[in-house]
Amino acid sequence: MTDGWEWRQPGTGPGAAGPPPSAYPPAGAPPHGPGSPWWSDALADPWRDPAAPAAVVVPAGPVVGAEPEPVTDPDAPGRPALRHLLLIPLITALLAGALGGALGYAFAIRGGAAAGPVLGANPGQPPELAQRKPESLAGVAERVLPSVVTVRVASLGGTSEGSGFIATTDGHVITNDHVVAGATGRASVIFNDGSSAPATVVGQDPESDIAVIKVARNGLRPVEFGDSDALAVGDPVLAIGSPLSLANTVTAGIVSALDRTMQAGEPGGPTRYYAAIQTDAAVNHGNSGGPLVDGAGRVIGVNSTIKSLVADGQEAGNIGLAFAIPINQAKRITQDIIGTGKARRTVIGAQVGGAGAGVGAGVRLASVEPSGPAADAGLRAGDVILKLNGRPMTEPTDLIALVRKFAPGSVVTVEYRRGSSRQNTSVTLAADAK
């Protein structure tokens, strides 16, 4: 047993007392001490059991040469990249926004429920524009509107305003005669897109109430014409125009009647006769001259007059009784006006003197022109016309209006009564010599 100060190397005798040698060899000495390859500081441990086997740790000497290559632990956390630093706050902001929106929506729903009941059912899928087929009313209106115009003409009484529609690409427009009647200055038209252009009156036919004006513009889009003789009562129609200066107005209805005899005109003016198309589409002042179109978007009439219950001098409005000039008649007159400046008038070559005896008994002929269409067909003065092409005659205006519906040269069947006998004949209508 020793306290460390009487330590001795094995094999040495007592008496060599003194402090233990230094744990480190002196300068210049061999690295492991003199005479022992196990020399180390472990042997200088004062608490070591001298009889225990020595476990000596030999410190490694310095290595002369290049420093060892540094290595990196792949599992060690590295420095975060810049994009990672930006991604974290972005995701945080998105999550916070979504959470805030959800909470706000929940609070709004609760607040609305507390304020009152929710009205109506859940909204359904709105119709797409592609679902509006070309043959639908919306599709027809979209196709025809670019060809409809507002017509304005200066007159002594102010400005006359009506409607019209483009008949040719070079600017011919069809309208009513009473729209341009009494014009003292240049006319103008306003197109569907709001642009305007000057126009001049090409010609008028007061008795048919058709006029043609020419717009100073080319490349226009004309309407498509239909066949007014192919109409049937109940067919759907649209009336398009500028009622009460409300441009681009579209109203819908049906054909209420055909060959409705119209005798119209202003005091002191010409009397107009035509076998009209009656419709319940809403028509008001300003619709005059605008198109009446069928379910395929084809023009089958020219809106002209309405019936009203108001007294004379009062402003009339729509009551569901509107009348249009058949387009077959209007087209023929338009072609005459464009070609010659005036229209031909279709006649039968006889003068009517009044109704026959009894209600619905026909129209009596007061005179028959020599060598005229009626005379050539064998008709005489005093004969009573009962039907024209199967259409019953009840008033003198019926015969005049229905005859003017046909073009000169048309052949019509006439059923008439002479005395007590009924007979039939064919009449080839002619143009007036004027």
C-alpha cells in the first residue's frame, strides 16, 4: 500500500523515495520513456493497483502530411435553402386565408339565418348561350336585329320617326309611306349598333303604304324574306322596331288572322287598301315600317297600323290588334319603286257599287270597263262577286284590298251570282294604266 510518494518501479528496492517521475518524458527522451515500451502517464497514477495488469494508452504521435479530407454526415441537418424559407410563410398565409374565409362564411350564414328565413330554392345551373338554338325566339331576334333600323325624317310638323329594314346590301330600306310622307328634308337612319347615316327617299306608294329609302352605306346585311302566302293562323311571329323611340324592341305573338281588309289613311290623304296579316304582337307608334318575322327569322310582313279604343285625337296604344302588309305584296312594290320610281297597282277592271242584298251576300259590280280583265272573263255590271280565290266578299273594300294583294298577271277564281244563278270564272288581273 502506498500513498503515491513511495512508488517504485517493479524490481527496484526501497529507499528510493521521492516524488514520482514526471508522467511525461523529459525533452529529448524517447516517446515511451527510458527502458520501457509501456511507459505512459498511466503508470504515474497514484491510485493504481501495482499488482493489476497495465492497460496502457499510447497517445498517437503527430502525422506529418496533408490534413484529412473533411466528410459530411448525410443524415445531419443542413442549412435550409432560400426557397424553403419562402415556401413556409406562403403555405402558412394560404392556410390562414382559407381558415378565415371558412369562418367568415359560417358566421355570415349564421347571421343570415338569424336575420330572417332564406328565400327560394338553391340556384340551378344557369342556361348557357349555346343552349339558345337558332330557331328559338332569342336566336331569331339576334339574327334579325342587325338588319332593322330606325327611320327619321324632317317634316313641317317636326320629325317623323318610324322603323324600317334593310332589303339590299347597297342600302335600300323598306318602310311605310306614312313614315316619310310630307318629308321636307333629308332622311336619316340609325342602325342597330347606334351608328347613323343619311338617306334619301327613292319612291313611295301611298295606296299600299310602302316607301323605299336609300342609305349612303354599302356592305349592309339585308333581311331574309319569307312567303306571306304560306302563313297559317297561329304561326308564331316577332315584331321588331322602335316603338315610342325605344330602338331595338322585340315583341312576340302569333298570326291572329289573314287577309284582314284594311282601309286606312289620314284626313285629306290617300286611302290605303291592303289585305293585312293580323297579329297580337305588341305594336305601337314607331313600329310602323318595321318587320314582322316568322319563327325562322324571315320577314313575312311590314308592320303598318293598329286598332285602338281611344277617341280621335288621343294617343293610341297596343291592345293586341296590329296589322302588317304581306311581304309578297311589299316586295313586288319595292322592286317596282327601285326599278321605275313608282309602283304598279293591280286592278280587276270593274267598279264596285256596294254590298249585295243581305249580310255576306257579296259585292255588287257597279260598272265593268270594256276590254278589261273582268269584261274579258265575262263579268257584267250588276253581277255580285261572292268569293275571290275562295275568300268571301262582304264589303266593297274587301274586293279592292284582296285584288291589290296579287301581282299583275295573276289568275284568280271568281265566284259570282247573276240573277238567281251562281257561276265561276277565272280572271287575269292587270296593272293600272296610270
